[in-house]
Amino acid sequence: MKRRDIIKHLSLLPFFGGIGGSMVPSLKTIAASGKSKRNLFKELGVRTFINARGTITFMTGSLMHDYVLETIKDHSGDFCMIDELQDKVGERIAAMTHAEAATVTSGAFAALTLGMAGILTGMDEKKVEQLPNLEAGGMKSEIILQKGHQIHYNHAFINCGAKLVYVETAEDVDKAVNEKTAAMHFLNCNALQGRIMQEEWVALARKHNLPATIDIAADVPPVSNLWAFNDMGYSVVAISGGKAIRGPQSAGLLMGKKDIIAAARLSSPPRGGTIGRGLKVNKEEILGMYVALERYVNQDHEKEWKEWEDRVAVIDNAVKSVSGVTTNVYVPPIANHTPTLKISWDVAKITLSGKDLLEALSKGNPSIEAYGGEKNSITVSPWMMKAGQEKIVAGRIKEELRKAFV
Ligand SMILES: *Cc1c(COP(=O)(O)O)cnc(C)c1O
């Protein structure tokens, strides 16, 4: 580049034109940035990193597919009625997931709140207004769950004013059910921590003539989980859009029985006097969620799985070459069900704690976020990496382990 050109390019970069000036970019700078892209992470001083951990909410979940981003961009220039869009998109989503009905929510948590709102109010608009004051509306108020299914996300139901009643056995369920019982909830990722599994739970609910709800927020893959619980007869199924499905992080799906979804919509935006008014999704999120799901359902899952295995193998082979290192490849049975690598080492040979290694990776360049961090081990999940990043991760972990080798 000629000097003249370099100066021209520099002047196009935000802030370079205004060194010593204000922190606020001028409109001229912003307009010019249309030509040369701004990097707001750099401008703001926000660290970005290679995600070797997974679909973690505080790490912004997952990366939306280009196709999702294009869809959002292509449709943000027109107005439409939110309800009409939800109706039409909901029908397509329901067909893809074997549900009677479906709607896009602002996440799995919102889907649980709205689904429960639908169960509690039915189509009674007075009750919708009264939520979360269940007593005033003479609504049911108790939700039965298994003790092993306690999780902070169950607060989604407390938002509806409901009380959580914990049980362990089928006999406990029989005893706990009373005229106040509204539903029976199942936390799929904790299935193995409870005594009653998914099929038996929904059968128990049927026996007591209660709706069964299920949280499967992070439970694809396998893709079949998108319909397995609708097929099983669950009345409400909630899943995140911004995890494996790679839709907007601020989106999710509420699937289930027609009457319950219709009732849930009464508590949903755009309606203002509702508990759900703050759980808004815009047209971009609704459409982004829809095409992300479409794409996810139709993608080659075997090929993707093989890519994840290959990435694990690259890291596995690199770190195993350091003496004293042992590895274990495993797949978590439910939730984040993807090839995962645990890297352990002999502390007599490598004087490094898992926590220290995580910190060194995080502070390194490029920054890498892995997890675990026990006395002599860390864990790496490669499914949220971009292609090729596994080589960087492999190199950095090996480098740090070697440095600590005595
Ligand atoms: C992530 C998660 C949620 C919340 O999902 P959002 O889509 O972020 O609202 C709820 N339950 C479980 C089990 C989760 O893993």
C-alpha cells in the first residue's frame, strides 16, 4: 500500500481520526465505519475467546449460523403483525417437532413461565390479568417435581406464583396430588438424578389427569429430542434456541398441546397487562429461531458429530504426547451430549493445577475458555469452536503442560 493509501485507510478507522478527542465517536466516524468495519469488542475493550467449553449462557451461548444472520438482516426492513408472524411460524415449528402447537419465546426459561401461565389461566382473560396472584383468581398453585430435579431455572414457575412440591417416588406423587395441583414437571438433564423416568412421569400425570411439563433446554443433540417428548405426550416442552440449535440466544421454543399454547399466548407479548410482557421477542428473533430450527432439523448430524470427534482427536493426540498426561474421551448422557475430552496429569511430573491451567489459557493469546479445573485436570468440549481452532487449543494446552514439566 502507498503511504497516501495507508493514511486514507487509517482515517476511515473509528478513533484514528480523533486521537485525543472524545470517547464518543462522531456521526462522521460512524458513517465512515460503514466502509471499514468497526470492531466494537476492541473499541469497548471486551475480551473475546475461543470457546472450548460449550453452550454457556454467560458466554453468549452459541454462534448464530450465517444463514440465520442473513435471514434477520433480510427481514428487518419491513413491518408485520407480531401475532400473525407467531401464528404462521408456530404452525411450521409445530409440524417440525410433532407438537400440536408451538410458539417462539425469549428462551427456554420464558417458555416454562409462559407454558405454566397457560396451564394456570386457561383461556380466562381475567385470570391472565391476575397472575401471579393465584389465590385471587382461584387458580391452582402447586407443581410436583422430583427432588433430584431441583435447579435454579425452576424459578420460571415461581414467577407464575406457583409453589414447588418435591417428591421421590410414584407413591409420593399419589399422596402429593390434591385439588391445588396444577402440573407435574420434569427436568430432563437431571433424569438420572430422579427415581422416575420420562415415560413413567408422563403416565403418572395422565393417571392424575394433570398436564406434564418438561425442560429440555440444552438437550439436543440428539435432534430426536425435539419431538421425542411431544410424541410421549408432554403438554409443555421447553427448549433453548441459542444453544445447539444456534438461533438467537434470546430465543427459545414453547411446544405442546394446542389449548395450553393458545392460553400461553394470552400471557405473551404484545399483550401488556400480563406476566409475560417483558418476555418479548422481535420479528428478527422469531424468524431467526424458525430458520435456525429448520436448518438444525435438516443438517447432517452424523457429519457434524464426526467433525467434533476429529477435533477431540487433534487435542487428545497433542496433549498425550506430553509425558505424564492421560486423557479420557466421553459423551455426557443428557444435555451437552457431545464428544468431550478430560485431560489429566501426574502432578509429580507436571507441577500445575487445573485451575492454574485454565487461568493461563484464559489469559493467553488468543484467549481460550475451557472448564473443569480440578486438582490435576481440565475438560475441553470442542463443539462450539470454529473449524481449525482445535489446533490452536491443542498447541496452547500442550505448551502450558510442557512449561510445567519438571
Ligand atoms: C439453559 C437452560 C435454561 C435456560 O434457557 P434459556 O434459553 O437461556 O432461557 C433452562 N433450563 C436448563 C436446564 C438450561 O440448561
